[in-house]
Amino acid sequence: MSIENSFSLEGKTAWVTGASYGIGFAIAQALHEAGASIVFNDIGQPQVDKGIAAYKEAGIPVHGYVCDVTSEDAVNATVAKIEKEVGVIDILVNNAGIIKRIPMIEMSAADFRTVIDVDLNAPFIVSKAVIPAMIKKGGGKIINICSMMSELGRETVSAYAAAKGGLKMLTRNIASEYGEFNIQCNGIGPGYIETPQTAPLRERQADGSRHPFDQFIIAKTPAARWGTTDDLKGPAVFLASAASDFVNGHVLYVDGGILAYIGKQP
Ligand code: NAP
Ligand code: GCO
């Protein structure tokens, strides 16, 4: 296979969960540009409609579905619809995710459970729903969107770190259990990326100065910048394509070097 063809996704169907905007939208754009048919979902029709409009503006034909990924019934029904209306899912990107930034001892068990539900239980539910058809088809690709918090902790994100740490191990376990069926399950671990999810960490201060956390991340990142969703496009195509057929159970950190760096001396 030529190196160019090994990165092609022509003829493949890709489902990127929670991809109305943000990282999921960018990954869907990249998979489309590599040739895949794109499916996405969101938790309500207004959000799906908004996403469809955004994809249309970007010139990307998509299939949008209302689906709360924490609901096994909703996920199973959506997979059946996708398989009927689009085709068997060749590439699954478990992107949908939330964060609640609350000091642990102030966090309710309900809030903790909600984050675990979306960020860890949902990737289990969705992966479980798509793997049988991948096996029948002769293989597939699963990409779990992990995090710096798959490796590191920090104040106020206990539930998120627990979920993303678990997601790293779920990634390794799916790779272990289904690798023999030509299913590769890997993770992408974005660093700090400019999206709505991190907007509160980048807000300008009243005096116009940068947010203290913004300055902290710049000092912790060798690239001395926040990532953009474009930085994730190439890694996503690599892990979704035949170019990574012998890569399994790996988390590819796209972090500008944060995990390698002690941080710039103040
Ligand atoms: P975002 O801007 O907050 O977008 C999250 C998306 O997930 C939204 O479209 C949201 O839909 C959807 N979603 C949330 N709960 C859902 C549910 N129960 N069912 C279906 N869809 C749901 O987040 P992002 O920054 O793009 O992050 C995307 C993924 O990357 C997340 O897993 C996040 O943890 C991870 N990540 C982000 C960063 C970063 O720096 N931004 C770094 C590392 C990892 P609604 O609009 O309806 O809420
Ligand atoms: C936070 C941020 C991070 C990023 C990302 C880093 O509050 O620390 O939201 O968690 O979202 O996960 O990789």
C-alpha cells in the first residue's frame, strides 16, 4: 500500500461523538478531508441542527443524530439507525466530554458521577455498541479522546482526572481484548486546547492581563502556546487510518511537550 493510500479513509464511515463544535468538529473535518463519511451526535435537536449548519458552512456533508451518549438505549438505537441509514461504523471517535471544576471535598457525589458517566461510562457504552459490527466487517478503529489528566492531576478536576485516567486504561483494555479482530483502539491526549471547554481558563482579567492559568500553561508548554483544534487533525487521521494498523493501546499526546517539560523558571 502506498504511503498516501495508507492515510486514506475513502469508503469509511466515521462517528465522532459530541462533535457539534470544538475538538470533535475539527477531528470530523479532518476525517472528512481524508475521505470518510461523517456521522456526529449531540444531546438535543437544536444542538444537532446548529452542528449541521456549521458543517454545511464548512462544506462537509454529515449525518447528525440526537443521542445522549450516557444512555445505553439511546446509543444502541442510534447505532442501529446509523448502520441502516449510513453504514457500519468503521471509525469511532469517543470525543463527547464534560468537566466540572470543583474542589473535591466540595463536589457532590452526583456531580462526580455525572462527569464519570459522560467521560468514562459513555465511551464504554458506545464502544460496546459498535465493536460487534466492526468484528463482522473484519476490523475497525476506536479513538478515545483522553487528556493531560490521563497522566496528571490538578486542583478542582478530580472527577475529570479519574475519568480520563480510566479512559486511558479502557483504551488499553479494548486494544487487548479486540486486537485479534483487527480492531485498533488508541487514545489522543490533547494538551491545553482553545475550545469552549477551556474558555474560562483563558478569560482576560479586568485589567486586560492574561488569566493566571493562561500564563501558567504558556510557561508549562515548550511550544509556549495553547493548542488549537487544528493541531489534532493529523494525529486523528493517522490513528483512524491504515497507517496505524500496528499501533494499538497507545495514547498519542498532542500537548506541545507539556508532559516532557518541568516548566519555564519564573
Ligand atoms: P467542548 O467544547 O465542551 O465540547 C464537548 C462536546 O461534547 C459538546 O459538543 C457537547 O455537546 C458534547 N457532549 C457533552 N456531553 C454529551 C452527552 N452526554 N452526549 C452527547 N454529547 C455530549 O469540549 P472540547 O474542548 O471540544 O473537548 C472535546 C473532548 O476533548 C472532551 O472529551 C474533552 O474532555 C477532551 N479534551 C479537551 C481538551 C481541551 O483543552 N479543550 C484537552 C484534552 C481533552 P453540548 O454542546 O450539547 O454540551
Ligand atoms: C483543566 C482543563 C484540562 C483540559 C484538558 C487538558 O481544567 O485542567 O480543562 O482538563 O480540558 O483535559 O488535557
